Amino acid sequence: MLKLKILGFLKHRRIVSLGLAAISVLMCLSLNSWAQSTFPSKAIRIIVPNAAGGAADISARSVAQKLSERLGQPVLIDNKPSAGGILAAELVSHAEPDGYTLLLISSGTAVSAALFKNLPFDTVKDFQPISKMASFDLIIASAPNGRFKNYSDLLVYAKANPGRLNIGTPQIGTTQNLAAEYFVASAGIKAQIVPFNGTPPVVTAIRGGEIDIMIDILGPLMPQVTSQSIKALAVLSEKRSVLLPDVPACNEADAMGGFQVSSWNGLAAPAKTPKEVVNRLNRELQAIMSGNEIKKKFEDISMIAQSSSPEQAAELLSSDIRKWGDIIAKAKIEKQ
């Protein structure tokens, strides 16, 4: 009799457990369905780790405006510039994972993950990438009356004069600075990389003959290239830029096969944001980035509008972290 009672109790407990599990699953499905059907019900905030007025800020504001129109809710930009974009990322990593606080991520996010010893968040685990938004090229440029007529001249000189080539970039640890380290290693040359406090001082140094070449993002330099204040020698992307079709890509040289560096940005949410919310935002971004209006606005700031799936955006971020980590190690750059 006791044995039968025990078996009956165990059977009852198993039924209760299965019932609770079923209720739990139904609750999750109901919550996800509710999140999908009601999102968004209030303003969305995009945290931008850059100052207002730059290409990153302009691109974020352009997308925010279109996103607001499509979602029927305000989409606000909150600029939180800091070294390595750490402040902005930390704020979003601690935000509620409900889709109402988003982060503008970029290749700079990957650089920070590879460069800094200790971050107050895990770049891979604490964020859910939603979509890529844009890509933009980096270029090698010189003074119009400089020693190099073209990219081939540059490589010939660098190999014939080890250590004499001076390359100007923005601060140590920026995408541009690490791209210069990568270029030197890939070309098999010796050169002096000279960091400056931002792009304007680099341009001044080029025009004043203080450095031989510079490596920087094309967007801010496009007016100087167009006005022939500086001369574009090569782009660092995989293929020639649609904005500079007559300027070769670095990897067109035999010694540089496989070399490519490009910059990008996109949107991410805190980890554990409901999949339905992420997918809704992704669908809207896919539609926005394929529109002619955004394509034209991005082209005006020398960016190329591009979207992706959440999975593709996550892989882009992870692969960039690995790539920049290898470059930092090979260049023996001390971690911050």
C-alpha cells in the first residue's frame, strides 16, 4: 500500500511538473507575442559613442528619422562620446533589454574590445547586433606635390628606404592607426607611424610636408580630395571605392594580396532583447537602408548604405575583434 501511495505521489508530481513547464512555455510565448504586437509603445533612444556633427552622428540621425516614421514613435539620438566609445556601450549594456535603448556599434567597437584590457562589459555577450547600417572606406593620401606620383611609387620608395617613410594617423588605438600598422606589416616594409590628435592635424602635416602619407577614413577627407588639396593614392578596402573608381585598392599590388581594411557601423540592443523585437527592428532597417533617400544621404557623407541580418552583424563584430586582436599582437601595441 505504501509503495502504491509513493508511486501515486511521484506520478502526481511529474504531472504537476509537466504542467508547470507547459505553463512556463506558454507564458514565454505570450510575452514574446505581446512584445511583438505592442513594440514600440514609446520613444526609442539610440546611444551614439561619437560627438554630434560627425559622420557617425549624421548617419545615426538620418536612420533615426526614417525609423521614427516607420515605427510611429520618436527615435532620439543621445551622444555619449568617450575614449573607445566605452561610456556609450556601458550604458546600453546595463539598459533594459526591451528594444528601447540601442547602441550605434562600429569597427571602433571591435577595436576597443581588442585593445582594452578591462572593459565594464563583454562586447560579444552583452549586446545583440541588429543590423549593419553602413560601410566606409579608408584611404592612403599624400600632398598633391609630394614625392609619390601613385601607389606604386609609394611601395617602391618604402622598400628601397627602410624606416624613412612617415605615415600620419589619428591617435594610437584608432581604426586608422591600427590600419597603418596592418599596412606596414602586410607590405613587408619598415616605416614610422606618427599619431596626431585627430584628422585635421594630420591633414595639416601632410600639406606642410611634415609626413609623407596619411591613412584615414575617406568621408572627412573627400572635400580635400575633390578640391585636390590632398591626393588619394590607394583605398584600403577589398575593392576600389565607388566614390574614387580611378584610385587603386592596396591589394592590387602583388605583395598586398588579401590585404583589406574597411570601417562600418550598425545598431545593437542589449543582450536578451526579445528575438521578435530584434527581428522587427531588423526588418525596418532592411527597408530603410535599401531606400534611395538614405542611400543618397549616406553617399553625401561618403558612406555606403548596407544592411544585414542580426547573425551577419554579430559575425562581423566578432570577426573584427579577432582581426584587430591579431594586428595588435603582431604590431606589439601595448593594451590600454
